[in-house]
Amino acid sequence: MDRVELDGEAGLRITTVPGVGPGYGHEVVRTGVGWSVAATAAERAEPRPGDQVVDSPTVVMDRAFSVPVAPDLVWPWLMQLGKRRAGWYLPRGVERFLPAGRRAVRHLDDRWQDLRVGSVIPDYGGRDETFTVLDVDAPRHLVYGSQRGRTHLTWSITLRPIPATAGTRILMRLRLAPVTHVWLARTAGEAVDVLTIAGLRRGLLERLGTPDTPETAR
């Protein structure tokens, strides 16, 4: 078992368990509170909207976390997410090190609420990289697709109500094929994905005005 410790305000620890498949061996916890972006075994195994687009993926990365508000309240925050849009949500403790112009917004904006199938938005993967909306069903799921050289990828966001808490389980899945450097995707790529989604979770909770507690991690 390999461990990467990141000290400081974020208090993150990445635990990598090799040999259990792409996207399955990483968990992030916050020291003293306990939070995770790890999908459960059942969540990793289940089919999701958009899976059929890349039906034989080389690499799959699954992340999941919970927020204590209903899907229809979370949905508009996720609709406006992205480069040259609302930005990528991060907590204040991280954003204070970024230039003001690079920080994500902390309000909903109607300009970015009209995603439809065929909409094209900029992506952080490169200066000219984009995502195309392949499927959208508010407030249930949003599926993006993109071509990066030879690699075809999809990124799906699924919102699932949690009846017991009136909250929402947010499930994110990245599927890629073909991937030339698989070992790099399953190590460095996985670590970057874990950290970015963990940061997104914290930043989204702040914008929703909800506390970061062990319960919101489940």
C-alpha cells in the first residue's frame, strides 16, 4: 500500500492500493474530520449514462461524495461548472493562493444555465480543448464527451437523491480509450483526479452554505 501525505490546511492523505483496477484504489480523507471522494464498490460496478459512448475503456476513474441538499438545488451549481464559465470550485483556503481572476464564482449565474445536447464548452485539459454535451437530464445527469488526439473520453455527473437525509449523492465517472501510457494514467492521473474532485467537494459545500462533516462524506 502506497501513501502520499499532503500536510497543511487541506489535510489530505491519498491512499493507493495497487492491483484492484483503474479508479478503484484511491481514497482521500481529511485528518480530524474524515471525508472521502471514493465511490463504493457498488457505485463503481453500476452502469451510468454515457457509458455506451466509450464502451471498452482503457481507464475508468470513479469518484463520489454526498452533500446535504436536494438534487434540484445542487444541479445549477454543476451546470455552470467549467473553464471560462463559473470556474472550478475550490475552498477559500486554497483559492486565497490564486489570483482573483482565477477563482471560481460564489453565486449562480443564468448565463451558464442553458446547457443542451451539442453545447460546447472550454476544458482545462489544454488551451483549445473542449467538452461537448452528449446528454443532459436535469437534475439527474450530465454527460460530456471529448476527443484528445487518439483518445476518446466521456465525463458523466450523476445526481442521486438520498431519501434518509434529503441530500444528494454526486457520482462522477471519467472513461478513456485508448490510453497509451496506462501506468501513468493509473498513478499520476488518478492522483490529480482525486485531488481535483476533493477540492471541488470542499468548494461546492462552501458555496451551498453547508458544513464539512463526516456525514457529508457518506
